Amino acid sequence: MSNVHPYVGRAHPRVDGALKVTGRAKYAAEFFADGMVYAAAVPSTIAKGRIVSIDLSTAKGAPGVIDILTHENRPELPDSDKPYLNDMVAVPGSPFRPLYNDRIFYSGQAIALVVADTHENARHAASLVTATYEAKRPTVDVAEARHEAYDTFEPRDGIPPPPPPRGDAEATFKGSDIKLSESYRVAPEHHNPMELMATTVVWEGDGALTIHTKTQGVNNPKMYICAVLGLDPDKVRVTSPFVGGAFGMALRPHYDLLLATMAALKHERSVRLVLTRGQMYTMGWRPDTLQTVSLSAQDDGTLTSIAHHAIQATSRYEDYQEPTVNWSGLLYACPNVTLKYELAKIDVSTPSDMRAPGAALGLYALEVAMDEMSYRLGMNPLELRLKNYAEKDQNDDKPFSSKELKAAYEKGAERFGWSNRSPEPRSMRDGKELVGLGMATGCWEAMMMPHSACATLSADGKLKVACGTADIGTGTYTILAQIAADAFDLDIEDVTTEVGDTDLPMAPPEGGSWGAASAGNAVRVACAELKKELLTLARGIDDSPLANASLDHVAFSNGRISLVSDGERSVSYADAIAASGGGEVKAEGSFAPDEEFAEKFAAFTHSAVFAEVRVDEQLGVVRVTHIVSAIAAGKILNLATARSQILGGVVMGMGMALHEETMWDKTLGRVVNANLGEYHMPAHADVQNIDVIFVEEDDKANPLGIKGLGEIGIVGAAAAIANAVFHATGKRVRELPITIDKLL
């Protein structure tokens, strides 16, 4: 037996690490089947209008072409929105229907699907398909559509609208001597995960399909594809054991799933469709956002009013929403708050959740405004935040389930050396570089969702736990194995985790940082149920030493169930399983958040982010040389994978602050930098010293005390960097990314 117990709370290596580094981990485009054919999507060359005609003649004569589907010859599709709304992450509106009719909603929209004998032949033939269009001039800039912004829309499920005003922010602001009102903009961003969107549909015969697709939750694409194509759910299995990055874009089913499945059904053979890097820009993106934040305060820094207004871009066909302004009513104590959120339609695909949707955007604007207010007051930015520290959720008037943000401020500032900061902008330098120190606060909701899991123990002492959740690179395989290993005092090498398969117990898509708390507690419950079953079997053995024992009186350790009061009186796992008459014992369990607890308490993760930048005084080049991210997020299950999550979030925040910007040509409506060469993201040379601190926090929102880490790492990072750039240069740039041209 291992002496590494408990596993939970330690920095244990990823149990799936060897599979990944040796190439044995299989992703959606790496499953094969005999007789497989390959598909390629043909993109539109306009952003708005309709197709007049499609010329397939040249493409049909290309080598290896088997079929070409268009809106004119495709198999039958539903005429109503209802089947397409079988999407757990659907947003209000009319969902996009691939190859449905001649209408074009955005540049790059799929207008045809080529099926050929090889991937290369399919791609080549797709390049030969041409179309004639009736085009209209698109609008792709939310600033040009802001005069048509609206706030009367059906609320998106799970996304709370802004809370009602409290007090009178407008009158208070007008009557204040110390105030500011500034506008901020965050450029649109695309997720750009390493793995492309892909679907491999394996034809199993007699209408049965096994679908391997890139997704953050296998049950969602199954539900969607069965509804849209009228398939028997008993004949459809969806798997996604590994995901090569997603960051939110794989929450919803995309057109690769529908088109590949439609082709497989038509030809009754296996089909693979892999989208190109350019086609990854035809779906999901962080919306272009215009924001105005107005603050007023007393001389001592006490906030007297907050007003936050946001206009976000959405597509013509759906009303995508994020809780962008809500955070401004939550984070700081303030008696007068008004929050407003509007949408503006432009000719693009529907945006989608991208790591910390709403919070990454809204808290950027709020935290830069707070920094600006600190300079107006002549006050340390950290002291201003402590002055207005909220002891309860201001929006819902609830106490927090736990909140150790003050500890995060303290530990983060100490590690960073915040006390060495000179208060005046442009007062610190190192040779030809200006040095700036900035900070910001982060916050994200600690969510949970209903999940189910099963646990199976075999006679040889091997434990398997399974849940239909996903591992999107966060370490789900590992943390579930840690929880299970501790439950039975097993070596983690004797525990196998299964996820990403619709044959496993039900789970929703993994997002919102709810995966660890939800799937982890489901596995905990399943293991507890398995213990009950084992003890029942052990008690039933003739002359059992545990005949009258209850769960409270026994321990599960070293492969045996033993009385706590007398360790010699025990039954081995193997003997208990043998009593069942089989080679294994299985139990299932389910977890759901405590609604009564949620009615009484608000649960959030928090962060304190400190950033040092160095700016070349002549060239305007910004280097982020040090970041400290202090995190208060409840129980940390695995210090290694947890730190990795925060590092990844911080680096994405660096991209948001200094690099990332999706650029649409305003005349053509086309993304002009739809590739990894021209869409700039942080590279290794851009990432230097990042310190991650986890402060102790005891939370009671769920039995394991988990809050989740996927989002909190990015929230506040961009604002801290932007504030550091101002401190270094004395120039306030209120539009992200902060590029050289904006500083010179």
C-alpha cells in the first residue's frame, strides 16, 4: 500500500499524463473505422445575404469525391426551431441550422459539405465549389450598431439579469464632488484551443452510431443530434474521452456534428469531419463589449454610487447574454447602484461562453475604474478596495458561504512586494524601461450542477469510478481518482477513472467551474454507496466479525473492512465481494446542490491579482515580468492541477490585456486574422514569473468544500496588467488589448 494518504490536497501528477505524452490519448479526430470516408465544409465568401446558385460541377469531377451536400439536396431537416433547442447551453432566439436554406448569416458559414475518399481529396474538392450570392453590406462592429441596442430580450437560462437598482445612483453621482465616468472596450476574442473542432461518426450498422466529437459534455451533443435527425437514443453513443482545450467553445454542438452525422446516415458508412483553423473562427467568441462605469466617493474613499452599463454584440439570430454588469453590484459595499445590460445585433456567428464569461469583461471595466478612482483620491488602490470591502453579497443581500479575500489581499501583496510601490505614475524605472505595479480583484460564482456517478470494486482490489462529465484538460481524471482512492484507502494506481461517454452516469456539460465540486461529490456519494453495499455483504458472511457493525463503527483500509474499536475483527474486500456471488460490486450515487443552503448563502471564489510590467519608454513594448495571483477557492483537491488552472487563466488574461483581438474587415465582414500567425496570443517569451497562492478557506456549500478554479484565474488579470501599464507610463488606455500604437 502507498503511504501517500490522503491523496486529496496533494500535488499528485495527472493520472492521464502518460497517455497524453505518449500519444495514446485519443481525441475526436483520431478514431478510425473500416471504410471511413472524409468530409470538408465549404465556407461562404460573404457575411450577409443569400445564395443564388452553387456550382458543383468542377468539384464533383475532382479525385475521390463521393458526394456534395448543399441546402438544395441535403437529407430532410426539421422546419422548426424546437429540435435545435435540445441543447443544454442554448440561448434565446432561433438556433443556427447548418445547410438549412440559402440565407447567409456570417462570413465562413458552411454552404456545402464535400464527402470524399481521403481527407486531402475532400479539402481539395471543397476548394473547387463556387457560389453566386446576393450580398448585402454587413455590420460587424458593435460600436456601429450601438444605436440599435436593446434590453428587452428573453433571459438566457442560468444567466441572471442585472439586479434592480438600489438607492439612487444617478442623483448621488450628480451631487458628488469626487467622481469619474469612463468608457471601456474589450476587443472580441476567439478561443483558439489547440485541438480543432472535429466529429468522427462510426457507422455500426442497422442505424446505430458511435459518435466521437469534441465537446465539453457528451450528453448535450447526443440529445441535440437525436432531436434534430430523429434518431433513436438507444442507438446513439457519444464519446469524448479527451479534449484538447475548449475554454467554453465546445459547450454547444457545432455544425461539424450535424453535417458529419447527416453524411454518415445518408451513405451508411463512417465519416470524419475536421474543421480548419480558419473555420474555428466561424463559431463561438468572446463578444465585443462597450462599457461605461461611473463611480462617486467620499473624501475617505467610501464609495457612494456605482453605475455600470454594457452593450455586447450578438448574432442576428440569437440573443447571447452574459452577466457582465452584475459583478459591479456584488463586489463592493455601496448603497447606490444601477446596472444596465444591452445587446446589439451584428452580422457574425453567435458568441459563446469564453473562460469566465461576463466576469472577465465586467470586472476589467470595474477594476480599472476603481484604479482610476484611487488616483483621483490620492489613495493606495489596495486600501480603496479594503475600504469598500463587502461582508455580504450586495446584490442578493446574503452572507457568503465563505470569503477569504482579505487574506488573499494580504498574502498576495506580501509575496508581490506591493509595499515597495511608489504611488506616483511614471516614477519607477529600470534603465530604459518604465516599471509599473498594478492590482485588481477577481470574483466568480461557485456553481454546482446535478451529477451522477458509479463506483465498481473488483475482487482483486481494483476500483473504477465513472461519470459522464468531461475532462477538458483541467485534471478531472486525476481529482476523481484521488477522491475515490481516499474513500477506500487504495493506491491511486489501483483506481481507474472513466469520463466522456454517454454510456456512463448522467452529467451536464462541464463549464462554469462546477466540474470538480459536482462530479467530485457525485463520486464521493457513489463510493459511500459502495461502502454500504460492501458492509452489507460482509455482515452477511457466516460468523462474520462485522455481523452487527454499522458504517459509523468500521473503517475501510488496507483492503479490509475493520471495526474501529478492534482492528483484528475485519473482513477483506475480496471476501465481501465473493459473498455477492460475482467478481465485483457496483454502486451508483447522485449529487445535487443544496437548494436550501443556496437560498441562505452566496458562494463565490475570489482572487487578488498583482502585476508588474516594464514598458520600453521609446518603443512602447510592454513586458509582464511578475504576477502574483492569490486565490480563495475553498478546498484545493490537487495543488499541481489547481496551480496549472490558475497559470492558464493568468496567461489568458495576459492575452486579453496585451495581445488578443479578432479583427473583422468592416466591408467584407470577414475575420482577417483567422490563423495562429496573425491572431496574437502570449508565447513562452511573454510569460515570465507567475506566483500562485492558495489561501485557506473552509466552505460549507458542499461536503467536499470545493468551489472550482477554471475561471477565477483569468478574472482580474487583465485589469491588474492594465493598471500596471498606467502606473508605469501615466497613460490610461481604456481599450483592450493595449498595443504599442495605443501607448505611443
